[in-house]
Amino acid sequence: MGRTPSRKERRDVRRYEGLFILNTAGREEGIKEAIDRITAEITQAGGRVETIQKMDRRSFARVANKKVTSGFYVNFIFEAPPEALAQLRNRFALNEEIFRVMFTLAPPVKAAA
């Protein structure tokens, strides 16, 4: 059986929301694989993915790169230690499938009444 995390360990894990814009370059078949790789990266960094919300392909209001005019938006809610966030940012910056990524603190989970 697994060890129960201490109170300090539970406090050190924060809940984050990550918005990813995937550069699939017109192909829809690579989205599932890209989401699986992102999930694996978060898990490898010591995190745990709670939910994944596939949003849809959207055209950009301002085109920063003429080769990339739209992206597939995916929202992840996950728990991870704060030091893992810098590691994830660096790893995702090197990934050509990910056009942009933004991390924010996710709102706390409301307890059932």
C-alpha cells in the first residue's frame, strides 16, 4: 500500500490550470497523441492531471506567425508542486507541437455541502 502524504507534502502541491494551444498544422489526428504527451510530461514532473477539456480549433485574432494561423485549444487542470511549473514551462517551450502555453492557479475545489 502507498504511504499517506504528510500535511506538509499536501500543502506543497498546488492546483493549476494550463491552457495549451496546439500547433497541429491542419491535421486533427495528432491532437490525441499531443494530449497524451502533455499528460505524461505533467505526471513525470510530479503532477497529477484532474481534468482535460478539449475546446476546439480557433483562428487567431492576431497572426504572429504566417505559418500558424489557428490552433487547437486544450485546458488542463492538474496538481503539481510549485517547483515543477518552471520545469514544465521549459519542456513545453522546446516542443514544436505546442504553440503557446499559459499556467494559472486554478480556483479551489468547492466541498460538497
